[in-house]
Amino acid sequence: MTEPAPDRRKSQRFTVRAPVQLTAGGEVLPAILKDLCRDAALVELRRPLPLGTAVTLLLKLPGTGGPLQVGGHVVRVAPGPEPDTLEIAVLFVDMTTAAETRIDFFIALQTG
């Protein structure tokens, strides 16, 4: 029997279900934000993206003062929960302190 892989996340993740706009290669794709932490996000979409693809997410996090745009790259692709969907893990890159603070504030609002 194999041991489960250790969780390599630096930050605690928070489950979310909200629309998000993902841009890859100049193409804007509708997606669903499934979970979020300070340095990464999991999104569900209907189009495959290769590992390493540079993406931009436009996050609309209620209570945090408007849309937040963050860049990152695809680090994992897995089958989604619905037919014809994929779960794409995005690791954020070059996050500003202000963006990290807004994500932290959103998570704090959700957890009480």
C-alpha cells in the first residue's frame, strides 16, 4: 500500500465556487474557481492547457475591493468532476504583497 503524497502547499487553501476569467495565449476562457490560497488556485474549465502554460486569472473576490488580476502557470491538469471538464492547478508567480493581502483578507472573511 502506498502512502498519500504529502501536501506541498505553502499556504492553507480555501474552497470556493465562483466564476473566474482565465486568459491563456491571448484567449479568454470562462472557468470556475474551485479553491484558492495565497500562492495558487484550482480552476475548472472545459479546454485542456499544457503544463507550464502561462495564464492570467481575473478573480472577483467579494469584499476585497474589486477584481484582482494574478499571473501564474499551469502546474497540474486532472479530469474534472463533470464530463468534459478539467481541473487546472495554477501556481501564482510574481505576486505583489497587495495581492497576497487581498487573498488573505478574502479567506479571512469566509472563515469568520
